[in-house]
Amino acid sequence: MPGAQLDFVRSKAYSPALIAGRGYGKTYAFSAKAFAIAVENPDGRGVLTQPTFDLIRRNFMPVWGKLFGSLRDNIWEYRIVQQGVPSEIAFKNGFVYDLRPATNEMAERFRGATYCVAGMDELRNEDQLACYLALFGAVRAPDYPLQFFVTSTPEACRPWIRRIWTEHVDPISGKPLPSGDYPKFIAFMEDNWHLTDVQKERMWAMYGGRQSRWARQELLAEDVALEGAAFENFGVMHNRRPTDQVFQRTVYGIDFGATSPTAMYEMKLDLAGRVWITREFYMRDADDYDWITTANEWGRNPIFCDPSRSEKEMVELRRKYGVNLKRATVKRFDDRVRLWRNRLALRDGVPNVFIDFGACPNLVSELNNLAFDSPHVGEYSVDRWEKGCNDHAYDAGAYGLSAFDRPPPDYSYRPKVIETGWN
């Protein structure tokens, strides 16, 4: 379509972004741009991502087939098909696209790859900052016009997207980025003339009307102001690798995940009482073998976990694998927030916790993105995060910090007092 979609496809900037409302046609523009680049760059290699493996099949392949299915076998073909999902799109001119999910596990696999182009579709889904940073260093093939294009709908819980393509600053350090390299093409849901008026009105009604915050974000592609940011003082001053090899104590904090990722962090307490977070384990669908193997590789130190596991399970894990598993002392939402805030706060310009940003990208992303939910009617305080915020790394960090910082006593419980004596 003429307008933002066509301008995005034609853009030659290094990292153009199509930020559009739902139903605008972002994946169509994504596919068209990818096809054009492949035709123009014989023998090159690129990568296209979707948020998950399943979305390659359900979201990308139908659009790609609708646009270019008539050219299949003459100009391009799928290769290495597994479970109905191809791993490559190969063109007759020698260009090849890798098709990959943008999961946290995949981020590590992108290290060492070399591409001339990368494209990430639906950037707001899940937490794709780790993949974006990994691919950023992979787009470096010599003798090609390099490009790294993205599409997304805005998301308040993903402020790093806003920082790069709206504010043009580095999402971690806050340093300025050249605006010409990161153009932003904005489009509304209503710009899609393929949608009928009835469909458009239904979407407006479903999202709360034209003035609702939700509709402005989802349909008008606005960067709605993020209210209730949890850790506003978190930034580049907390990024440091340990240089002092003398530590009082080393522990691990872990947050078990079922369908959500399991997160574990190595934390070291130096002689000055500062905490250094040095290593990260972050895996979706992880079983006990995965995190126990990692913990043994790191060293046999105490592991502080949330109270979700029963004492019977913990005893069995201790007996079977020899891990020193302990329950953290922080159960309440506000206790975990207080632990992090006390450590992140600056004292004489120096924080009480340092994080190796390169080694712990998911923890950095969560601390940047966590925001308190808006209070409901009648609520005066909120003990939950805004919908869509990931807090697995944050919780694991809080459990580890509890080994160094005891929370205040919980006086909410009062034992029943039975008085006896002479009347």
C-alpha cells in the first residue's frame, strides 16, 4: 500500500522500523522487503525471525505463500523442512534466508553467524532484546549493503523499542544513535483499505474506544507513556564486570518455570558489601537436568529458590543431585521490590549492585521494562506488574539477593493468645 508500508519496503537505511497498528499489514511489508533484498543481492545470506517457532508456520509462511507462491520452484524454494516448517528459503540466484524463532535460547546461536541482512517481525512479542543484540553483531557481511529491518506494534512493556526508533538512543547506555540509520514508519490500523468499515469499528469497540490508552497503542501505534516504571534509576552505571577476585560469598538465585522460562543467576558479595551479578541461565521448558548441570558447572554454592517447590521435592533434589537448595526469605511482592530498589539505589554516586550486562541480557531487559499495573477502582496500592511484563529473571535475582539482605520481619501473623488465671 502507498504510504508507510511502501516507504518502509523501499528504505535503504540501516535499520528501518515499520511501527503500525494491528491489522495494518506489517508481515506483508516484512515479506515484500525480504524478497526484494534477496533478488538484489545474489549469493548473499540473511535471516528472518518470528517470535516463536510456531509463528513461522502460522504467521509468516501463509503470507509469504500468498505473495510469492506462484514463483515457487522457479525463483525460490523451501529447504530443510522439519515438522512442516522450513529452516531456509533458497533463491535461484544463490541468496539464502535462514528462518529462525527469536527466542532467548536462539540468541546464543546467532553469535558467530554472518549475514548481510536480518529482519525481525512482530518485535514486541515475547522479549526479543537478547536476539536483537545478538543479530546486530551478526549483520556484517562484507561487500553487501547491510540492513536490519523490523516490524512491530508499540508495547509499553518494551520501552527499548521506543528508545531505538523514537528517541534514537541506545536502549542500555542512553547514548544518542544516528536518527538517519533508524527511521520509523508509522501507520494506523485504519490505513489498511483491505479492512471494511465494520471490521474497523469492531476493533475500536473491542479496544475500548478511540480515546482509550489500549486502543491508542494497539490501533494508532502510539508510544503511550509508560506509567509506574519500577526501577527508573536503573541504567549504565550498574553495568560493570568484577575486577576484584576476593569475594565473601557466592550464591545462586533461581526462579523455576513451567511454561515460562527458568532463570538462574550467579551473585557474588565483595568485601565492601556490594553484589556482583556475573552469570545468567535463562531457558524456556528447562527441566531439572538443565539447571542442575549449569549450577554444577558454576560451582557448588547455595541455591536460593522461590517457595513454589515442596519440602519433599527439595529434599529429593538435594539427595539425588547433591545441590544445596534453600528457600529464599522473600515471599511478598513488596519485599522483592524493596530488595532490588535498595541495591540499585546510588550511595555517593555508586550503586550497591553491579550487573554484567553482556552476560545477563534478560535480567537487564526485565529491570528496564518492569512497570507497575494501573490500580483498579478502590485500590490504593498495586502488588502486580503491568500485563505482559516478564519477571522471571527479576524474581531469581531477588531470591539470590535475599541471601545477603534479610527482609524486614512480617508482623501480619499474630498467634492466638489464650489467657488463663484466677477470675
